[in-house]
Amino acid sequence: MSGLFLALLLAVPGRAAGRLDWDAFATYGSFEDLKREQEGEVLEERLHSVGRSKCGRRDGFVTVAIDGAAGSGKTSTARALAERCGYASVSTGEHYRALTVLFLAEGIPAANGAALEARLSRLRPSTIFCGSRAQIALNGKTFPESELRSPAVTAAVPAYASLSALRRFLHSYERQLPAVAQSVGFKGIVMEGRDVASAVMPDGDLRVYLDVDLPERARRRAREEIVDDVAERDRQDREQMEPAEGIWRLDGAGLSLDEVVALLQSRLREMGVP
């Protein structure tokens, strides 16, 4: 699968290729449903309508959640595993970065919770597939990786990511992505990021915590020219994110990307996934 694909193309004929706006998302939940969930209601009836009230496996569709600290290699691992297995890949960290780009551009500080929630109520998240990679669009706008990973965004994203309203908004969107990926023909989905194994896909077929020691992660960030303090990111993660229970801890220190992906594939085979 390559190029731009419209999520739900078969379910929503006539839409422009490569873009799905939230109004076209009726099969999986409307924007009104999202607002209801932000008030504490769950979209069970919508998810039941596509046979996936939870993010667990059904009809052979495989769900993989990869957690890990900053610099552990979870994004590269998720993308490589997805390419090898014919799955969609999702970086939930990019979702938080996209919202941070938007709020910074519009001058809405993380400290102004009322303004931020009002802005969230007017946002329609949508999904664009480029090859196996699922990208978020906000009211039809996507963001280049260079912008998402700029120093200004990297510095600001923890403050926005700590806000419960923002996390509820993104969790609601992310929980529907397995059904979207399945609808366009992927055999499974690999979602990576903090919270995925606990809050987004707690019933995933394979839930992994990619463990790499702090010095190695700091060296990796330096090689990638990413300016952040991984020790400080660890502290913020411990304060802000839910720990996942029953997760497989995979020690990736000293392993190449190919070796980590091979271990994940082996684990899936042990679970009976072809």
C-alpha cells in the first residue's frame, strides 16, 4: 500500500482522495460523540457498530502497542514493524506535537485551559495515510515532520500534553484508528507512544515497553540533533502518564533496529500471528 489513501474510502464514497474530515467519520463516531466522551461518556455503541468495542484482535486484525521513554526508538521500531507486517503505523506523539504547533501559532498558552478547551471543541481531527503511516490532520491541515520536531515545539509539548482535556480529545480519536486502518485493508496496526498500552489500546494483542537506559537514549537524541533533556522528559512522563500493567518489557540497549523488530515479529509468531 503506497501513496495517499482516504481512510474509509469504501464507506464514504465521493470524498477527495487522501483526506477524511470528521463529518465523514459517522461510521465510527461523530464530533458530537467526541464532545460527549469529553464529558465522560464512552462511544461503545459506535464502536460496536463496526464490531470492535475494544481495540483487541478480531477477524485476524492485529493490534500492537509500543510504549517507551524519550529516545528509546519506539517511533522507528513501530514504522519498521508496520512495513514488514503490512500494518498501519501511528505515532501518537505526533498528535500531541500537531496540537502544540496549532496552539503556539494561535497564541493559546497551556496555562489558559478555558481557551484551549474552547479551541478543542471546534477541531475536527482526520486521518491521512501515506504508505503505511497514518498522519493526523486538524481541520484538514497536516504538519511536516520538521515543524512537529522543531526545538520550540519539543520544548512546549510537555506542558500541553499534561492537560487532561487535550489527552481526552486525542484518546478518543486514537481509539478509533484500529477500525479505520482495518477498513482500508491493513492487516493490523502498530501504535506507539506513552499512554498507548494503558489508555488507548489496553486490550492490544501485543503490548511492549521498549526499555533503553538513559545514557544510550541521550546519545541517540544527540545523534538525531533533537534538543531535549531526556532525564527531564522521564520525570514528566512519570508524573503525567499512566503506567501500563502486564506489559512485555523489551530491553533494546545494544540492539539494532532490525534486531528489535525481529524480536517483535518472533513474539507475534509465538502468539499465533502469521
